Amino acid sequence: MTVHQCPKCVLRYVNKTELDDHCRTDHPEFRHDYPVRRPLTPAPAPSSPSAPRA
């Protein structure tokens, strides 16, 4: 089971939404920036050989 710890106090929550609500209500000065995920980049296309193989 995942437990979400408030970064500003000792309270813990089962649901992330409960933690978000708590932070907005009880710590309005605190802004939690979620980790930014890198955008998925397409895999490079396989390079075609310059000369045909024998």
C-alpha cells in the first residue's frame, strides 16, 4: 500500500488527492510542483546501408 507523506507536516494519506487537498487547505503558501516527465521521443529509424550487401 502506498502512503503519501505531507512534505510540510507529519500527516500521511492513502490517496494522492487527499494529500493535494490537505496541502491546498492547510499549507496554502506551499506549492508542490509535480516531477516533470520527459516527453517520449520516437525511436530513431534504422539506418539504411549505403551499399547493398552481397
